[in-house]
Amino acid sequence: MNAITQTEARAIQAPTLEAADPTKNLILVPLSRLALRPTDRNVRKTPRMSIPELAASIQRVGLLQNLIVIPAADGEHYEVVAGGRRLAALKLLAKKHRIAKDWEVPCLQVADGTARTASLTENVQREAMHPADQFEAFAALVAEGRPIEDIAADFSVTPLVVQRRLKLANVSPRLMADYRADAVTLDQLMALAVTDDHASQDAAFYDAPQWQRSPSALRERLTEREIDAYRHPLVRFVGLDSYETAGGGIRRDLFAEGDAGVYLSDAALLERLAQDKLAGIAAEVKAEGWAWVDAAPAAPYADLQAFQRAPRERRTPSKRDAVRIEKLQAKMQEVAEAIDAAMDADDEDKAEALQEDGERLGQQLQALEDGLLGYAVNVRAAAGAIVTIDRNGEAVIHRGLLREAEAKALRTLEKLRQGFSGADAANDDEGEEGEAPKAAAISGRLAQRLSAHRTAALQIEVARHPQVALVALVHGMVQTVLQSRYYGHDLPLGVRLTVQDRLEGIASDWPESPAAVALRELQRAWGGKLPEDSIELFAALLVMEQGELVKLLAVCVASTVDVVTPRATVRQPGAELAQAVGLDMAAWWQPTAEGYFKHVPKAAVLQAVGEFAPESVNRLAKLKKADIASEAERLVNGTGWMPAIFKTTDAPEEGPQDAEQDGAAVAADEPAEVLAA
């Protein structure tokens, strides 16, 4: 019981220091005679911070605490051993001519032997004010009638800081008591301060289990019946200013960062304002000539799927557009050649920069091409549009939507138009040899009705005779692919066939590739079996065994496949077709120096080598680009390695919102048009 620690023993045995007596040693020293220079007597070594703020406070409320000094060696000046930050603030005020250079500063002079102890005592033997006391003190100043701006100036803080402390001072007494007892954190207190209602604050905190008292959970519980302006698309679409102008109520979370922390209380008003703005946009879209235009704040993907998409037509480019397209194509060709040259020179930085230029030009060209697509007048007269809002709060217009009845009517009119066009052409041809038979004197409306019935009857008969339908299709394909004739002249079919003939211009080594050679041999074999006369060809196909006919169909269809893309994408076009035929690129193509490795960056070649010959990466990294490409060609032989663009990849899974948005984009024939909200 009587034992003492070594620390206590040393304290008892230590000599008593001379105590500073303010009644005797408090002096006034002109500011110009106080030295702010390094001294081993001042225990503070860290650079002083917030000097301008302290200077502003001293200017407003005065110097509330004296400095501690010792006499300097010259007998005229004093060295500051405690209060260096205050001295720096006073020097700043003198420099700005806010106080005189010889302004008298109250200082406590201590003996040189006790200077270090005095400095340490001033900095250590003090207790920081509890934040709760600070909050309540600010509230007391406001209660005394002090303006918030003046209080902020007194303490060199912004008015927002004062408002936040006042908010915290207004939490319920129970929460404040628990905050003082460390049972509530400051972050929790700030979240609860989103409302001024003490009962709601207490219920949100004390009625929730311990694991649901995070600041975000507390804030959500107090604002669950309000609209978060930062997240809600309707708020972005309408605009917060418009909502407030219309008289909508708002609650602001003073502790939120940036634009967050604004909550709207009048959901009905917000929806009405959004509907009014949508109606204005819908009126502008209706003026384009659409049969109908609907406006809805939301249009889920499932709802859009109920509509069919009207076809779009590509108009002939104007002279100006044609010139721009030609220039962009020429620039893209120049960039492609420059990229190849940069790759040959091992200048990968230049190649990457040129690649970005090429992508930018490609986007401009695509935008021009998209601008050439539009809807015919008769299509707009039957179809409609929906104006809605996306999750970013921007207006989106889905044009060219057809209900089932509208789509059927449009198809019927198109068939009638094509039928009459063919009949007119036939009559013109017959007119050269003799007088055409006169048509029956019936009205145009009746003629349309009768021809519609005839079309329907012909459709069902063709559907019941698959061999005839297959023959008709193959007949036109053979004429187009194998006999270089214009398809559609002999039979009234709406099918059009485009043979893919641009591959040689894209890949100069395509004609000698195994795949191209194999297809040419197959086409040559079939072409030698078939008569060239149209009537004889049809007769030959009519008696051909169905299995052989389907094989011929496959040969013709093969020449129409086109999966060329302007740039590499995550999901390559024709993935389903490749999967259906079991495409193995390794059977038809091999990576070579000239065909692949010389045209990708050095880093990409080394990465590829790391996949099929990892033990050679370090050795190849020391070589020049051309040598690396040659070695890569040798090492890859027989490994079956293929570039990523040839590999089958599954599409990544999407969240519900992403799937809805992306699905809506896929469903549309045209990119959704976005208007500034």
C-alpha cells in the first residue's frame, strides 16, 4: 500500500521549477520586438497551419491569450516559446496594415530554465472542447441574436459550417446525451439531423436493431417517403428550380456532399410537371406526321416489345453529305495506312493515337449514315412514337412503333404497291407487241380489296407447298449468285439477295485463303450442273430431289453472309450462326507475321506469345518488332491459338435495370434520340 512507482519517485526528487507569476511577469511587448525564429525552447516543431483564419479571428474578437516569451540574447528582443501561431497571425495582420507594426502584445515572461516546460505545459495541459458543447455554444450565440454570417466570420468558418453545428445542436436531448457518452457516433448524429422532429429522430435510431443503425440506413429511414433528387430521373428531367417555382416542398441535408442531400416531398406535383413537359415534347414529335404519339414517364422493355418496328429507308445523300462521306472514307483510309506504317516502324504510341483518330472518324461516318435513314410519309401516317424518360432523366423518343393491326395494314399496302408496280411493268412490255387488254371498270378501293384477297390466297397456297416455295427461292438465288442475273425479274417474290463481293478489297490475301478456294470449287461444281436458261433452270430445280435442292440453297446463301465489322467488339456479329455451324477458325486460318503479328502492337504480340509459348516471352522481348513477329509465327504453328476476335464469348450478365435499358435499345430499329432535359 505504501509502495510508490519509479515515476512518482522521480517526480518527488525532481527540483522545483520557478513558477511564472502573471502578476509580476506579464508585460506588453511591441510586435516588432517579438522574434518568430526557431528555438529549442518551443516544443512545437510541426509547421503552423490556418494562420489566415486565426488572424481574422484575432482581428474580430481580439487576442484572448497572451504569448510566453524569454529575453533574446541581444537584450532588446524576445523569443516566443509558446504562442508562435498567434505571433504569425499578428505579423500577418501587421503586414496587411490591420494593426500597427509596434502593436503591444501581452506576453508572459518566464525564466530561460523553465521555457521548455512552459511551452510543453501550454500545449499538453489543456482539454479539447467536446463537440456537443461546441454545437450548443453556437446555438446560444444565435439565440442571443448574433447573425450566422457574423458568427462564421468570428471563427473564420463558412456560414454552412455554422448551420451544420446548429443542426447538430437541435437533435433530441436523448441522442445528445448518448453522443456525449459515446453511444452515438458523430456520423449517426449527422444522419439523424436530416429532420428536426425529435420523435422521428429517436424512433429511427432506438427502434432499429444495432446492425441497422448505419448512417445511410438511418437517413433512408427518415426520408423513405420523400424523393431523392440526386437519384430520381423525374427530378433531373423536370429540374429542381422548376419544381421549387411551382411550390414544391424541399428538405436539404446540410451534411450531404455535392448535389446530394435534397429531398422532395410533393411526388404528385413532380409527376404532373414531368407529364406536362413530356406532353410538350410529344406535340413536337406529333408534328413530324406520326399517326399517334404517347407520353409516359416510363416505358419498360416488356411494354415496348408489344410493338413492331416500322421499316426505315435510306435516302440518297445530298451533294454535301456525299462529299462529307467521301472525305471521311478517304481520311479513314489514310489513317489505316498511317497505322500500318507506324506499326512497321515500331512506333506504338503513334499507332495508338492514330487508332483513336480512326475511331473518331468512324463514329462521324456512322452518324452520317444514321442520318440518312428515315421513315417514309406513308409509314409515319400509320406508325407512332412514345416519348419517355430514361434513368438519367433525359427524354427518349421511340419512333416507328406499330401496333399489330397497323403493321398488318402497312404490309398489305406495301404488297399492293409492289403488285401494281409489277403489273404496270408487264403492261408496258406487252404494249410494245400489241394493245394491252383493258382493265375492268372498277374503283381503286375495290381493286385493292380484291388484290388483297388474292394475295392472302396465294400466301396460304405457297405455305402449303414447301417444295414450290423452296424452288422459287433457290431459283432467284441461283440466277443472282451463279448466273449473274438480276434477281426478282421472273418471280413475284419480295426477297432480295445481296452477294458478298467486297472481301478482296478488305483482305488482299482472301482469294488464296483455304475457305475462299473451297467455296469457289463448290460454286463451280454446282454451276456446271445447272442450265442457264431461266425456264429450263426452273424445270430442273422442280424435279430435283429435295435434299439436293437444300444443298444448292446452302451454297447460294453462303455467298450472302457478311460479318465484317469496322472495329472489334465484345460480341462479334454472326455469333449464333458460327455456333450453329460449329465454326473452327483454326481449320481455315493461321496467324502469320504478315497476316497478323506485324499489325498489332509489340505488347500485344508478347501477350499472345505468353499464351502459346510463355517460356519464350522474355527472349522475344529483347528483339525488334519484325523479328518478334517472325518468331511468333514459328512458335504459334500447331498450337491452335487464335486471336480474341475469333473466340466465342458469352454476353455478360446484366442487372435488371441494365437489361431493361439495353433491351429497349436492341428492340429499336433506330438509336433512341435524346433531348436535353
